Amino acid sequence: MEGTGELLLPEEERERLWQAVIGAIEAYTRDVAALRVAPVLDPAGARALAEALRFDSPREPDEAVEFVARGLREQQVHTPHPRYFGLFNPAPTTMGIAADALAAAFNPQIAAWSHNPFAAEIEMRLVREIGAKFGYDPARVDGVFCSGGAEANHTALLCALHRVFPAAWEEGLAGSGGRPVMYVSVEGHHSFLKAARLCGLGARGIRAVPSDSALRIDVGALMEQIAHDRAEGCTPFLLVGTGGTTGAGVVDPLEELARIAELEGAWFHVDAAWGGAAALVPEMRRVLAGIERADSITFDAHKWLSVPMGAGLFLTRHRDALPGTFATAQSYMPRDAEGFDIVDPFNKSMQWSRRFIGLKVFLSLAVAGWEGYAAAIRHQTAMGDLLREELSRHDWRIVNDTPLPTVCFVNGREDRGDDAEYLRAVCARVVSSGRAWLSTTLLGGTIHALRACITNYRTGPDDVRALISALNDARAAASRLPSTNVRGAAI
Ligand SMILES: *Cc1c(COP(=O)(O)O)cnc(C)c1O
């Protein structure tokens, strides 16, 4: 066809291309468990590989796809690997992969409802049904899909500021007459610090509240801090509770936080980016007790719902919050939805053009159902329990307390078994062996630990035992070295 260049490929080439894409996806899905979990890092090699395919001598489409698939496979920490015990990155659902391809092909512009009412209504249905799982009234809940939890948390900050400092929407924060401060535990997510800076509060607008011995926000310290800030003329406008901390999977006392926020007239946000999935399993729901009292919730479908990245969700029980915060009027957006009882999605989001994120959740749910998801979440929770049992049996000491499958632990056999450098060396040994991937973390600002999380619905008992065996080997190797040389042991 004239004028399309190679942007639209002819039908028979498309056929070959789709087969190459499907082949690459299927081979990866089928074979990932047989690969090393993490590659050996080689910055110069990675750059050379990225530059190896030249743009002045174009390749055949299927050849280009194969080049990329091979590079991804060789360079990747295989987050979909059943022995990736990592950072909440899932093995993507099959339906989620299909959904992302469909969303790319139809490419609906869901800034405006009228550009694809079906897509917009799919997302709103998910907002209502997932909102109901958290205990929100489906007739009143509102929400919007986001790039991820960081954007959802940023959205929460904006909604809270808008409610407590409405004048700031015209005058800016400086003209609003208040000194806004927000509260989040030291175990909370760093996206709040970014969001505070992006909202003009600066790092000093955020109070990092200490955690208690169970790594939950210390309510006494929180109340003291609030009283101190009030006396200084500051206005507490946002209180954040975490529903499953990133480091230790711990849930803050949400009921108590809800009560304090109410007394203070502050917005109460629960960041349940990962742990929110407990709401989908009836017997786990109580882990999140009090979340229904939150003014808003962050929930990431690309974490425990296992859809491909990125799929964040911001939910609120206040229908006026998002339009109040984000609505703008301008001449170029279509007005076709005027006259219907519709708020255009662009008036509820910091994004304009927005990918059809909800489709991967919708299609995954269409095939797995709520029951299928509940089964997957139960399975991963059981694998977390097995991991705790096996670790204890082999004298690893667990240092966090959560029913969710995030396990933080140290070596209980040696005095230096909780030393940061020692733990990093053990971790590096496991990762460089290619047998499993895990990480280290710092809890409560003082406790160093190894961290292993069940993030994959394919992780089974044999994978858990393989991790234990890799850890035991790393421990044995580390103890053969003089303690001054543990760092060397990592290499
Ligand atoms: C992962 C995570 C986030 C950030 O979410 P992204 O989707 O990575 O932007 C925020 N809060 C918590 C508690 C998280 O675990």
C-alpha cells in the first residue's frame, strides 16, 4: 500500500510475524522454569546487544522479534520464574498477556468516555466490584486505573490536599494559608516521598512515623507527632496506613488509624498495593479489617492479581473526590458524553491519553473468576507458610510477623547471622548460583534480613525446597570463609 512505508505490514507478513510473536511467548511461558533465575550482569554486553540491530538496514519482522525475544530472555531477572522470590512482580496471567495485545491493537483512547464507552464501562465495573471486595458501597465507589501504585498514591495525596485545602486549587499551596503535613510509617512506600515532593510539600511535609516491635506504625508516636505538629501550626491532612508493607508484608492497625484520621479531619488512605489481594479471599479478609473506612485505597492488579505491568488502581468512597481534584474544562475534548450522567475518565486522572489498563484484569477475571483468584492467592499464602516452616526447620530465624507470604529472616546458627554484610553475601551467593532470586532488606531502620516473597502462582513446594537448599549451601560456603572476608564470598 502506498504511503504506509513498513508501518503497516502486508497480510502474509503479518501472519508470519504473529506466529513469531506467539512462538516467543509460548516458548518463554513453557520453558522459563528451566532457566537460571538471574543473569550474570554485563553492562557493556547489554549495551552492545541493544545497539546490535541497526535501523539503516532493516530486518525482516519475524527476525527482529526473535532478536528481541532472545535478548530479553538472556538479560532478564526472570520475574515469571517459579523460583523468583522477589519484589511482588508476578508471572503474568495468560489472559493478561492476550489482553495487552488486544488493547494495543484496538488502541482505544479512554481519556474520553465517548471514544469507547464499552472500555470505559469495563473499567468502571471493575472499580465497583473490586471496591465492593474492600467493603465499599458499589453504588458510591469511584476510582481510576493508573500506571501503578506510585501514581495511585500520588492521586491519594492530591485528593487529600484538595479536600483539606480547597483554596490551593486556585491559589497554590503557598496561598492556601496552611502548612500541610502527612503521616506514613517508616515502613511505608517511598512513592509517598516522591509524591510529597511532586505536590510541592517537600520532604519536610511528610512525617516518617516510627514502627513498633511488630513493624506496624507506632500509634502512640503518631499521636505525639500530630500533637506536636498542631502546636507548631501545621495541618495534618493525610494519614497513610499500609496494607502489606513492601519490606515485611505487615499490615498497619487500620481501624485505629481510621479513628485518628476522623478525629483530625485528615484524609485516610490505605496503600494496599500488594496485600489488598487478601480482600478477595473470605477467610483472609480480616487481615485488612478497617480498610472499608479508608477514604481511598491503592491496589495494584500487577502485583498479586498477576496481570502484566502496569496496572494500578485508585479507589475512593467519595464520588466527588476525583472530579473535584482533576476536572478541567477545555475546548478540544469531545462533548459527546454531555447530557449523560457520565464523568469523562480524563477528569478523574492525572493522565490524558490512557492505555486500556482494565482489560487485562477483566479478561483474567473472565476466565479465572473470583474463585480462581481466591485459589491462587490461597496457594501462594500456603507456600509462604511452608517457606516459614522449612526455614525454621533449618535454623533460619524469621524476624517478621504476617500471615501474608513475605518472609524476612536471618541465619539463626551464627552470631553474625544478622549482620548486614553477611546477609548480603549469602543473598549474592544464592542469586549468582542462578538457582533462585531473593533480596535483602532493612526493617524498622535497624533489622537487616533476607527477604523472600511468594509472588508467583506457579511456585510449588519443590521450588520452596530448592530455595532452602540454595540458602543452606550459601550459608555453608560463607561459614568456611573468615568473617572479615564475607564480602569477597559474594563474588
Ligand atoms: C509496589 C508498591 C507500591 C508502588 O507500586 P508501583 O506499582 O510499583 O508503582 C506502593 N506501595 C506499596 C506498599 C507497594 O508494595
